[in-house]
Amino acid sequence: MSERPEDPQQPGTPPGMTNEDVERRSQLARFLEPGSFPCSRDELIDVATAHQAPDVVLAELRRLPDGEYANVQEIARALGLGTEAHRT
């Protein structure tokens, strides 16, 4: 059996993202409501807390810089996660 270096880009993963990026963004989105946007970091924390988000999600949101976020994609970018590379 040959060993291959681990490729963070797996089939089915959007270009520009690793499996970990996809999982972390999904975890964040699970506890945020689309109707909550746009909102500030503190409002995001309040929404996630109301939805009983685990400590790991709340810790991620607390790392966000002050500002207003329009969607989960903007949150992911602000946290340094990979995001989809859209074609132009």
C-alpha cells in the first residue's frame, strides 16, 4: 500500500477551501440564523448563544474583529478560513 501526503483539498470540497474550512464554517452556520444578518460580532454571539452553540463556536465568534457581517462567508474570511474561489 503506497502512502500519499495528505491533500487538504478533497473531492467535493469547493476550490479554495479545505475539509477543515468547510466543517468549521458549517459549524458556525448551524447556530446562526440567515435572518440575523447583517449584524455585529456581539449580535452574532447573542444569536449563537440563544441557539445553544457549543463553546468552540462561541470562541470562534469572539475572535472576530469588531464590525458588521453580512453572511457566514464574511465571518469565515474574517476568521482566516478558506472560502470558495468564484470564477469570474
